[in-house]
Amino acid sequence: MRLTKKAMVAAACIAAVVCLGPGAGRADAAERQDRSFLLALQPTEGVLLALSGSKDRKTDRGWQLDRERTSGLDHVDVVDVGVRPGRVAPGGTDAVERLKGLFETPKLWGWGIRARSAGHAEIVLRHEPSAAGGAAGSIVIQVEVVDEGQNALFRLPFRPGERATLEIWTNPSTGAQWRVDPDASTGLGSVAIEPGRTYDPSDPTDWRLRDRVGAPMLQEWRIEAAEAGTASITLDYGPPWEKQTLYRQLRIDVTLEAVD
């Protein structure tokens, strides 16, 4: 089961809304809309975004939820996770220089989004200028909470160091698995994607509930752009011994923008 023409047309319509964003054409000149994300989740599925702040780590105030411009919070839960751990740049033998490079990179601010009920939500995050000045910025996150088993389209416009963790439904006891479809994907060399833990959403910290027989679980998939460019990842869900049998399919478009 591939993405249908109807589903792709609907995704294109959503993308048009995303590109315009809220208040398009009447935004203050001092504020720029940096990027627009598109997420499509079934109820209880979620995404954790690690978003970069300003270059000035000491005065960076991070991303804040703009409640006046945000809508649809009855369909999703939005959680400020705070500062996320950064990554030490690879290469080199001088540990001091590597750590110095880490502290010179922007902080990563975590925002978690959990789908609750079918509908549409528009989440606006605002980045206030630092004490050193600079323009304010905003990120618009369009969330479609879809029906069970529905194919979906994601759009993740990353900046260097940013990443996303998807939490999507799976049922290991049925034999069905999520897997990357290399034939339907492009640009896989420019992204890092790997499966993470599988857990029971009723108690994510209880390891005894992991991989319970007959129970649906949430599985993590971590995605990070490795180099500038674009990639389109197709995730298939179905029995690995019958590649033509698909219960669900996700397409994840990833871009990595270079920042001056």
C-alpha cells in the first residue's frame, strides 16, 4: 500500500498552508518565520524536536510557545522539554578543543508533541532576541492527527545539529516491523536514521512492559541530517517476509539548511 494520489493531494494542500503560516503577509518586519514543520500522527504517537537556538549560548532565551498564535491544543499536548544535550564534534585529538567547539555551538531546545485526538493543530514557537540584540524568529509546526493505519507525510527542515525522535505505533508480536525502504527513499547518504527503544506508553520507564506479547507499543525512530541537502525517507510497516504487504507507510522529507 503506497501513498495514494488523494493522500498526496491532501498533503500538498497542507504544505501550502505550512508555507504561508499564520498571519502571512501581515507579520512584523522585525520578525522572520524561519521554518515550517509538518507532522502527521495517530493518537498517542509523538515527536520530540531538538531545535537550535541563537549563536550566543550565554544569552539565548530559547524557543517559547506563542499561545496567542497557537491553535488546536485540544488535539495535541505540547511540552517544553528544556535544553537538550548537544554533541561533541567528531575528529581531532585535542579533547579541550572539541569541548570548546561544543560550547560554541547553539543550544538545543527540546519540544515534545503528543497527538491526542483527530484534528488539526498549529503550533507556533517564538525565539526572542538575545540580550545582544538580533531579530525575533518563529517556527510553525502543523500537526495532523490522522486515523489509525493512515499513511502520512512529514516535513523536517533542520539546521545543523538539530534532530527529531518519532514515536510511532508497532506491534512486535504480529511479526510486522517498521523498516526503511531504500528503493522508495532518496538521499539516504545525507541523513542518519535509526530505530530506538520500543516501550509501552502507559509507563515508558517500566522496562518490564517492553515487548509484551500481543500488545501494541510505541517505537522510536531517531532522525538527524548529516550534511546540507535534501532527503526523502520512506518507512514501511509490514511483515518483513512479504515486502509487498504494507499496513502503513510514512514519507519523511528532510532538509538541512546551512546557517551563516
